[in-house]
Amino acid sequence: MKNKNAFANSVIGLIFNLQILPGLGSLIGGKKKEGIIQAIAAIVSVLLMLKDSTLTIGIILMIAAWLWGLMTGITMVRETAH
């Protein structure tokens, strides 16, 4: 394991990406560009879900942002575990 703090931050980032907001955990883990894009996608998806005519698009965008956050979180954990 490279650094216990880096590993802990990456695990916290993964949890935040899954439980709080996609992108927030990526930002915590140091993936700034990905984190900002993921967070914007998640926020836009919530706004789209507020209107009936764009509900489906919002749901699809949220699932995509969540999956991207999951993959980023897993990648961060793997990078710091070795």
C-alpha cells in the first residue's frame, strides 16, 4: 500500500460517489476534472427529473453519472492499494 492517507481518501471518495453525490468523491480523491463533470451531470440530471417531459433523460443521466462515479472510485482505490 502506497500511503494510508491516500488509500483512506480514495475509500471515502468511493463512498461519497455512491452515497452522496457522484463527483464529490472524485474531487476528494484528487480527480478534479472528472469530479466536476460528474457533479455537474448529477445536478443537471436532478433538474431534468423535476419536469415530467425530461424525467427519462434525467434518470438516464443520473445512472450514467453514478456509474461513472463508481468506476472512478474503484479506480482510485485500486491505484492507492498497490
